Amino acid sequence: MTIEIVSIDIAGVSKFKLKTHADNRGCLTEYFRGCWSSDYQPLQWSVTTSSRNVLRGMHVHLWRCDYLFVLSGEMTLGLCDIRTDSPTFMKSWLGPVNFEQPQIWLIPPGVAHGFYTPEDCMYLIGTSTYWSMDDEFSCLWDDPELDLSWGVKTPELSSRDTNAGSLAQLVREIRGLKSAFLKAP
């Protein structure tokens, strides 16, 4: 299957635009082939559902790459590169992701990400390592240093996301834990 790989202005982040094959019976969309990805291969797959007005993030991982695919509904994806050795350090990106325009997002280690769902949404996350709280770090979703205009003032948040620290604190924490996995491509 032919796909279009679109790079955005954050090093190592890729968007794979998928093609859906439809007929009178329904449709088929391939959402993963090993030859599409980089050095990271999914080891675990998880499905998440989020209600309307939920924001999850901003989260970052040191060792794990995430693959994101929206199964139904729509989300706003926010990204910020916090890899201090990256050519796109502190560069942010915000945009819509939905099932109507199927795409896989590859989010490498060291790129903070958040998901806002303006409507009910179901999405699939593939991870290159098994999920563990040992590889979960976060900052406040609305920290001005993220430079992300979510367009929402009071989303539903987890207690973890409500009590997260600043982006500056997160960058300092990550610097203290600096690892070879945070190297930008």
C-alpha cells in the first residue's frame, strides 16, 4: 500500500497519511506496516476513549515512541520538542486529527504531546516499549512556554495533569535524566 509521509517542523515527528479503500460493503484502512516506521517498532497497542472536552497531557517519554491513530471522532494534537540537543528544541505544533482523514502520527521520545477531544473520541496508541509510569513525565497543558493555543479554557483533566509542574521544571527534570534515547534524528 502506498502512503504519503509528511514531516512537520519538529525533528523526528512523522505523519503517515493513510488511504481508505471503500465500496458498498464498508471500508478498509491499513493503519500499520512495519516498513512505514523508523527505528521504533510498536510492542504494545492500547485503545483510549476520551469524552467531549477532555485534555490528556502534556506528557513526554524518555524511552518510548508513540504511534497515534484516531479510530472515531476528532482530537486536537499538541506537540512540543523538549530534547535540548534537537535542532527544533522548544518548537511547537498544534492541529486536528480525525478518522475522516486517516493518519498515523509517530511521536518520538522527548517530544511532549497532549490530546484535546472537543467531541467523544476513540484512538489507538502503539508504543515501542511496554507502558510504565517510570517513563511518564508531564507539565501543565496551558504553560505559556509551550506556545499552544488549544482554544479551550477549562477542559476535563486528570489529577496528574492538573497538578503537573511547569514546562521549565519538566525540561530541567529531563536534562537531569538525559539519555541516549533523547537524541534528535
